Amino acid sequence: MALKMHGAQTAPALGTRLAITGEAVRQQLVRLAEDGLVSARSEARGVGRPAQFWDLTPAGNAQFPDTHAELTVQLLRTMRKALGEQAIDTIIAARELETREAYRSAMKDVTGLSQRVAHLARMRTAEGYMAAWEEQPDGTLLLVENHCPICAAAATCQGFCRAEIDLFRTVLGPDVRVERLEHIIAGARRCAYAIAPAAKPPAV
């Protein structure tokens, strides 16, 4: 879970995070590596021996929920073949509308951009996205999703990812700018979004 939420880390760093010794963590990591769930890489960090960073393998990532990925992909492919691409677009649009209304209802009394992003992160976590958020030094809010429970479906149909960022923009409001920085489908460890107030047009 720590590797999934925070990415590649050294054994001492994991030990600090989990409040146990680095050696105890290393022993657990070696066992996980024997099972093919994690792997290590060396990375030079200035003077001295390279640091050993541990990360999840594809098999390790597969331990997390995938919302019945195989069945979902099969259904999407069958639907595309039998009904055409327009039918897929119609379903994605309907799903986006339903989710948008649910989010708007849940956030109707939440004010302030930080509070809205925090509430959005909690809702996404409840749906299996393992979401978190933080404020960057420049004031930009970073929303991250450490897991994608519909990853297989999104890989089959990119419309899901387009609908997701459109959903965030709609729910957070027209005066907010949302930009995707990292994308699991593109090979990143997580999806990450920069969120900030939209720049106001110059006065005429």
C-alpha cells in the first residue's frame, strides 16, 4: 500500500513511513520480490553507494482492485462491434452525466476551492481511485489518483479519460483550471491533476 500510494522508495524511507526499521522493511521487500510483486533498482544520489529504490511490478499492481477488468473490456469490444463507436460515446456521456449530478449534489454545500478538491478526493477514494491532494508551493492544488479501478476499460476506450477530466472541470466550476500532468494510461505511476483558479481575462 505504501508503494502504491507514494511510489518507489528506499527501505529506510519505507521504514520511517511505517515506523519500523529499514532492515525489517528490506526483509519484507526481499520476500515480495521473490513472489514477483516488487523489484529494486539502483539510483546514484551524489557521493557514496547508489540508493536502492523498490517499486511495484505489474504483478504487484494487479493485487489492487480492477473492477472486473476482463469482463468490462469484453463488453466494450462487443458493444463497439455490434453497435458502433457512437453507442460507446453515448454510454460514456450518460455515465459522465450521472456522475456529475451525484458529485454536484454531494458538493452543493462545500465552498472554497481547497475544500472542494479535498471533498472530490474523498469521493474518488470511495470509488477506488486511492486519491489524495496537496497544495503546491505556488498555491496550485495537486489532485492525484494512485489507482485506476477502470484502467482496463480506459485503455480500451480513451473516452473514459476525456470524460473524467471534463467531469472535474465541470464539478469544480468554470472559474477553475484543471490540467492533467500524469496519466496512468500513458505509462505513469498515477494520474495527477494541477488545479488552480482560472486566469481572469484583462479588463476591456
